[in-house]
Amino acid sequence: MAEERAQRRLAAILAADVVGYTRLMERDEAGTLATLKSRRRDVLDPLVARHQGRVFKVTGDGVLVEFGSAVNAVQCAVELQKAMAGANSGIPQDRCIVLRIAVNLGDVIVEGSDLYGDGVNIAARLEAIADPGGILVSGTAFDHVRKKVDAAFDDLGAQNLKNIAEPVHAYRVTGTPAVKVTASTLASSKPSIAVLPFTNMSGDPEQQYFSDGISEDIITELSRFHSLFVIARNSSFLFRDKSVDVKQIGHNLGVEYVLEGSVRRLGARLRITAQLIEAATGNHLWAERYDREIQDVFAVQDEVVQAIVAILPGRIEEAGARSARRKRPENLTAYDYLLRGNELALAFDDAQTPAAREMFEKAIALDGTIGSAFAWLAMLRLREWWVDRSVHGLSEAFELARKAVATDENDGQSHGVLGLAYLERRRFDEATFHIERFFTLNPNDPTAAVFKGELLAYLGRAQEGIAWVEKAFRLNPLSPQAYSSFYGMILFAARRYAESIAAFNRVLVPADSGWEFVYLVAGHAHLGRLEEACAIAGRCKALLPSISLIEFASKEPFKNPADLEHLLGGLRKAGLSE
């Protein structure tokens, strides 16, 4: 029998998402859900029908729509933003439903009524970096719509998108109503800052990893100060290579201050410039240029952090943070390998894992004092273990994480990974100690907040865990899908099934393990949606034939047997057996 081929077609995909959904739900859950339903019924659905589109996926705060024509998709997007602005008229700003929208034309994989593939993923990734109330159009869609729709465009150039191998050319639709979105109140009592990726001025695009590494190190050091609110790398790095006004960046991220700069690396010499800007006014509060030997790179980072701490208002507990400083690599070539490994590992692409592992191993071979290199090796092994669930793999990850903490006890990531390894071994006291230590060392790291939320859910305190993941969303405001799988699991454990399903549905590039399928099947089953639960289980079996969802779920590290039985019971309701 001939091999069955996936059905494909070319489609224009419109992705739309509600800005500040978590904030809106916290303020008024019932009212927000009611407004979203009415906006879909009265605004979205009629416009989609008028432009001959088809909604093929709806999440709690987003929608994906297929069109046969890029022209129809972009015209629908323009009219949708104008209609949403009209519907928000007269509503208090902090209650407005505001959308980000993106349109991409690309190849999609057809599976029943659903669509997958890069055609969908690129639309979703572009939507995540669109301005509130704005529309981004990919280069492939733009080529088909220019001069054919009633809209003008700004060329934003090539954009690097998460989990998309090649840069995507993007255009901003001009003329849509400008929208102000109320920023999170979490940072209101603290000075808040975003560190933009430093510009690579070395003349060699391959040196981007080095300038990114310097920016990330500054973020990490600033994150140690409890009296600061520091935006996560995922959000601030979305502004790389964009000519966006600092005032707009401050508004989009909800911060008072922005740090930007550049790095020029020429042989053994290094030139770093940095400037601290007040976002609301655009005024430069501080600027400095450092011309140093490359071995002084860590001293420059320290001076930048100390200058920021001295300038920002309020008492910053510098002494405590300095006493918990991470060990600096002793070998600069090892540091270079570490930065290259970070770049590869942060792509979260399984195909890059061998290359990332090689970089970390080279760093350790040259300098065995780099705790974060051991931590990354442990994390990569844990990622693999979450797929294969081998006892051997968990033991390897555990030993690497222990080595990371022993090498550098002040590296938060090392404690976090060791905490996860202890959790998977159901050693809950040790897991709690190390995950709490991660948060203490890096209170502004959204990953630390997510780990803490996940831990609480497995300990039987899921309702408390929800607040920690929502804190991570606020620390990382422009990557709303970054922690959706963890959020979905914790919501399920809290018996909030509909919200759990909506969170998992926001993950447009599912993991290659059974984890997300387990919770989606069980969530639908507990809601009595057995047909949907069985369909998702069938899709998992087709994609991952070697995985038993019951066996996979039985290894979830819930402390209370009743919580594990709650998960397994949902799978049994869907007709799955041991």
C-alpha cells in the first residue's frame, strides 16, 4: 500500500490574541468572558463570514482563522481592529478588549478541521510581537496584498521569531487606531526596567551571540535585586533590530526605564556602550562607554549594574545581591562556548540539542567552575527524559544538576534544575528547598516563578501555584504562550478544566511528548466532553504511537495519591486503559 501522505494546502492564516488577558481575568473573570463571547458573536464572526474565512481554532483569549485569499485576510484584519476600537468606545481603559493581529500566507498541514505547520506557527509568532491594536503582515502575504487593500504598510525588515528557523520579513499595517493598554500593577511599587538586546557592532553577524550574552548577564544580575522589577529576556529581546521609540517600548512592557547599548568586539579589545533612559520622557539618565580588554567584560557588566542600582529611585539592596554573586568563568574561551551554548539551548529546538550540548561540554573542559554549563546540560537531559522517561536519563540529569550546584551555589538556574530533578524523584523537601533557593537568588526570573507554581501544584496547593505562573506572565508580558503548558497543568490540578484546556490550546507548537495530551484528554473528560477527549487521544496515538497516556500520567510526581488518581480518572473516563 502506498505510504499515506499528509494533506497540505496554501492558506492565509490570521492569528489574533487579547492583550493583557490575564489582567482582565483577574479583575473581572465573568465580565471578561461575557465580553469576549459577545465580541466574537457581534464583531469577529460576521467579519470572518463576510471575507469568506473559517475559524479553525479558538482558545480562551485567541483565535486562528483560515482564508483562501491573503487579500481577504488582511482586509478582515483591518476591519476587525477598527470594529474593536469602536466597540471599546466609552469603556474604561482597564476593561477594553484589545487585540494583536498577524497575517501569514504559507503552507499548512490539514488534519480534520484543524491546521498545523509553519504557515500557522509564523502567524502566531508574528502576532505575539505586534503592537496592541496593531497588525503585522508577513512578507509572503504582503507580496499578494500590496496595492490591493485599503491600507499602508511600514517595512520592519527581517524578524527573528521563536522556534522559526529563518528570519521572517514583516510589515506593519499603518492607520489602525492607536491603543493604550493599562500596564500591570505588579511593578508599580518598584522601579521597573527592561534591558534591550545590545546591538552587535562587530561587523560579523555571527558575533550576535556575544552581544546577546552580555545583555542576558546584565538581566540576570539585575534580577537578583528584590527591590527591582526586571522584564524577562523573552519579552525585551523581541525588540531586537527594530526602530521602535523607547516611549513605546516602555508602554508595551509596562516599565519606567530602558537600558540599551552596543558591543563591538575586535580581537582582544572590547567596546561597550550603555545608556539608561527614562521611558516616559525619553531622557537619558546615564550613559557610559567602556574601552577595555576582553578579559574585563565581567567588570564592565558589574559597573553597568552598579550604575543602574545607584541611579534608580528607592533603596536597592545591593549588598545582599553582591554577596550572592555567581562565579565568573575563569577562562574567556570557555565563556565564549557557554554563550554559544546558551544561544542554541534557548531556541528550544530538539535539532539544536546536540550542538548545544557540545558547546557546554567544551566550556566545562576548559573551565570546570562554570556551574551554569552543568545546569544547562542537566536541563537538556531533563528535556529528553520528559520524552523517553528512562530511569537512566533522570539519574544523569540529577547528577549533572548536583554538580552544577556544587560548582556554583549562587547560580539560581542550577538550584532550579536540581529542584526539578528532586521533584521528579518525589523528594519533595529537597525539591522545595532548591526551587525556593532559585527564586531567592533570582526573584525577577519568570522561570523561577513557574517552577514554584509547578511545585505547589504537585504538592497539592494548585490554587496558590496559579498566582506564581501569572506572575511569570507579568514578568514576561510579550510572550503570552511561554508558560501556557505549565499554566494548563496547574489549572487542571485546581479543577479549573475549561481554563486549563484554553491554556494548553495556546501552545501552537506542542511538545513531542504525551504531557500536554494527558491533561487535554483528562480535562475534556472531566467536563463530560468525551467525544473531544477521545479525538485528542486518537491524535496523540497517531503522532506518538509508542506512548501510553495512562503510563505517562502515572509518572506525574503528585505528592497526594488523590491528585494522581484525579488525573488518571479523567483518562479512564475517556476510555483509556492501563
